[in-house]
Amino acid sequence: MDLTHDLLPTIPLFRSLDTDSLARIAAAVKPVTLKPGEALFRKGDDGNEMYIIEEGAVKIVLPSSVGEEIILTVLREPSFFGTMSMFDGQSRSADAVAMTPSRLLVLERDSFIHILQEDEHALRTLLCDLSSMIRKTDDLLEGLCFFSISTRLAKCLLELAEQASDGSDHPVEIDLTFTQKELGEMVGATRESVNRELKKFREEGIIHLNRGIITISDWDALEELAMPIDF
């Protein structure tokens, strides 16, 4: 893949840059490959680089001392991440773990800061990305505190469907590149609870399950489930 012309212009952070600037970034990045389950970094590690996903999927995870995890988000190409630690100089606030065979590009702090100094649009994009990450964390906390498993799972499936749709019409197939345990970690529930809810959704005709692929059959019903009940 031609980084200058094919990949980098698709990254929101770099869309406003001219060809010469993109070429300098392409020359500065270094590739890294990960196997499924391999950690790119762990919570507490130094954060001196940002990452661009060229291929694959990476989950951002909050670990606990007893081995449980909460998946904050799942990122796919052409997402970028790892910018917060570069900004504040603090250690990583979460784990980043490959869910599939993945290839990423690494951009070091000095090159990254130079981009932000030269391009106001890149700085605005970064601030929007950081704000979005904070909002996702707030939404996750709200869901864990106040929403049922059905609501949390429905919201999660809609978000995954939106990522998979790429502008296509309904119904959307969600290829689960992760396990039901990982799906549970995304909604703060056990694998068994997620399995029961998926079975209920299937029996009600809301989704269809076939060999790891979820097809949303009834969007209206799923959207209704994703709306919390007011008391």
C-alpha cells in the first residue's frame, strides 16, 4: 500500500496535509505487526508513540487486578490511537491488544508534535478524538450503572453494525472477530449472560446467528431495546 496516497489521507488526523507533508510522515513511521492476543502496550507503560491501524482490529482494555477486563472500544483501520500519553507525558491509561492479525504504523512523539504545530486542522481533529474517547468512557460508565444487560448489548450491537455498514442498507452482518467473552467485556457482563441475551434476541427475531456472524433482522426492535426505560 502507498502510504502517502492510499492510507494516510484516509486518517482524519492527516486529511488536511499536502502531499509533501504526507510523504514526510510516511518516511517517519515504522511498521509493527501483532498476532491475535498480543499486547501493543499495557496500562502503566511509557507512552512515546501514537499508532495508526493499517490492517486488523485492536481493543483498548481496562484491566483489573483479578484478571477481569472491560473493553472500552474496538478500533479498526484506518483508526489512530495512543495520543493521550504523548500529549500529557503520563503513562498509558489502558491496554492495547490485537484481536486479529494486525499491522500498525508507529509515529514517534517529535514527528507527531511537529504535525500539530504545523497544522491547526490536525490539532482540532486530535481534540475531537480525545473528547470522543472521554464521551465513550462516560457512556460505558452510565450503562454499567443504570442500564440492563439487554440495553447495553443492543447498544453495542448497533455500534458494531454502524462500523460494519460502511453506508450500506439494512440488514447488516456483523462478523464477530471476537468471542462472546470479549463481547461481554464490551458491555460489562459475563459470557453466559451475553449468550442468554443473544439467544433471546434470536428467538424474538431481532437477530440471526450463523457461525459467528450476527445479522440484524429487526432494526426497529433493536433500537427500541437500546433505549433505556424511564421510570
